[in-house]
Amino acid sequence: MSRRPAHLEMTGGKSPRQRVWEAIRTMADREDGFTTTDLSRASKVGLPLISEYMKALMAGGFLRREDRPRSGAAHRYWLVKDVGLEAPRLRRDGSEVTQGRGNESMWNAMRHFLPTFDFRELAAYASTPDHPVFPETAKAYIGALHAAGYLEEVAPAKLGSRPIAARYVLRHEMKTGPRAPMVQRTKVVFDPNQGRVVWHEEPSWEEA
């Protein structure tokens, strides 16, 4: 099944997985743990989705489950690995989903560390040995965020025998939150911090 566009599967900027994770963290201090029903009530997410995510969290070592519940009682869980506010992105086997990691690293670099940047500098700063960000990837992400109004061009590109790439700065009012804006295949920029589409490419004259 193809993945639904992010702006259709999120409500108020939070995916069901994120709401479940936040509910888990609020119940982390309970000595008697919590059940899937507790999470469903707190997160307003259905039990089937919660059960699937709980299986992934168990496989990834984030939760502990009691071995033998009382007869007729639901299993109780405890959080054993808290990685912060952002919900772990996991496959069913508990392994980490790395898709989108590059965008998150670039967004974090723009927000906190790079006063101005070109696409090569952004790619180099956002790269790690395990998750490199390629210059062309950074260039495309910068182009989408610039079109969506997140970035201001502070120095234009210069052509010639020694070309210089354009430089950009993240506008202060567009530092909308910790979650990286998503650039979708339909040429749409979705901001999960605001829970809305902030830009989409206008159709060409031929497509209109």
C-alpha cells in the first residue's frame, strides 16, 4: 500500500504514532505501568494502530511487558528507553526508519548552527558517517524551502569560470519547530510543526 501524503495522515501537526508516544511518556512514571487501553484513551488513537506500534517499540527495546498478566487482565507495559519528545520511527521488526533523517539534520543545522549557508556547506554540516547528505539533496531541499518562504537568499549565485553558490538564511519567523518540513513527491511542502501545507508548486500553463 502506498504511503498517504503526510498532510492527510496528521491532525494538528501530530501523527497517531506521535500522540501514542507522548501518552507513553506521560505514563512512564506509573509503578503499575500502562495498557494499550490506557494509551488509546489518552491519545485518541485506535487500538489496532496502537498494538502495531507497541510491537515495534517492544522489538526495538523501548518497552518492557509483564511476562504473565493476571487471568483475564490486559498486558501492562513500562517505558525503558526514552529518546525524547520525537516518537521513534520504527519498522515492524523494531529497526529504525532512516528515511527523512537527512532533512531532519539539515533543518536542525539551519535552526541552530548555520547563520548563512550554501547547499554544499549545508550538506557537509548535516552529514554523519552513517547518514551522509549529498550536495544535490541539500540543493533540492533548499530550493523547496526557499520557494515555500522559509529561506531568504542573502547572496545570489555567481556564474563564470569560478562559480559561487547562492547563500541563504532561515527566516526567524519560519523557525516553526523542531520537526523538519517535508517535501513530498507531489511538490508540496508540509510543516508538521504547524500541521499544514505551506507551499505547493503552481501548475505550468500547459498543465493548467
